[in-house]
Amino acid sequence: MASIGKQKASNLDKSLSKGKPEVNVATFALLFSEIVQYCQNRVYTVPELQSKLAEMGQHVGTHLLDVLFVREKGFKREIKLLSMLIFIKSNFWKTVYGREAEKLEQANDDERTYYIIEKEPLVNRFISVPKDKGSLNCAAFTAGMLEAVLNGANFPAKVTVHWHKGTCFMIKFDESVIARDKMIDSR
């Protein structure tokens, strides 16, 4: 006869309480360099490699979105654009990289475009780029995560990565996001 004593709780039964889950930087560097090598073996050009990294980042961002809102916001989603961007700059960046992003700026000539600027993103710190791939910016992975989080939170946007003042994540929101934000402001 089997005993009906205590059963071990599965990971699905455990609380999503705010913990301090941290990954060793060397472990992260090794894992991320393997991701870059995996992608590099499946493409021929630097733009294709960045696109593949962004695609992998989108998978991570999609899964990260719900955890972020459950843990950080108590199931509440942002509806204002600026609030969402501040959430990305602070909470998202702290969760993923252990600190806030360095700068958040809006483009002077386009109300739909914002920039998050990092001088040396963690994903670029441990990657040595060969001379023939000099324009490679592995932060495309982070751009993919950002795009997935924004799109999943109903802020449709395209996020690209550029070399400017270090690494610059250019976020170009869909016109519907700006229109919705103006409508909310006018209430």
C-alpha cells in the first residue's frame, strides 16, 4: 500500500515571489557566445546574423513579458507610452542585466522614435568580433527581446540596434501607439 504523505512540489506550484535570481557573468558569457556561434553557423552575412540574434531574442522576450508583469507590477499592464518606456529602462533592464539602462531619449524630429543608449551592453562585452564582421552588434539579441516585450504589451514597435554613443536601440512605434497615447492624455 502506497503512502499518501507529503509530495514534493513541482516548479509550477512554487511562488513567483520576488527573488534575486542571478546568473554568474562567466556562465552568461559562455552561453551567449554559444548562441552567437549557433546563429553564425546558419547565416552568411552580418545583417543575417543580427536578424537571427534578434529572432532568438524575441523568443526570450515573449516568455519574459508575463513574468515581468506578474513579479514587478502585480498583474497590471502599462497603458501609457512613457510609463512603458520607463518600465523597460528600469524594471526590464534590471531583471535582465542587473541594472538600469543608461539613457532613454526621444528623437527630436519624430514623436514615434525613442532611443535606449548603452555604452557597453553585457551581450557585447565578451564577444570578440572578427575583422570581416566588424559591423556586428550582438545587442541585436536584446533588441529582439525589447521588440517582443513591447509588441506583447500592446505597444507595436520595431526595434533595431545601431552603433552610436556605444550601442543605441532605436524603437520606432506604430502610429496607433501615438494616437492611443494622445487619446488617453485628452481624457
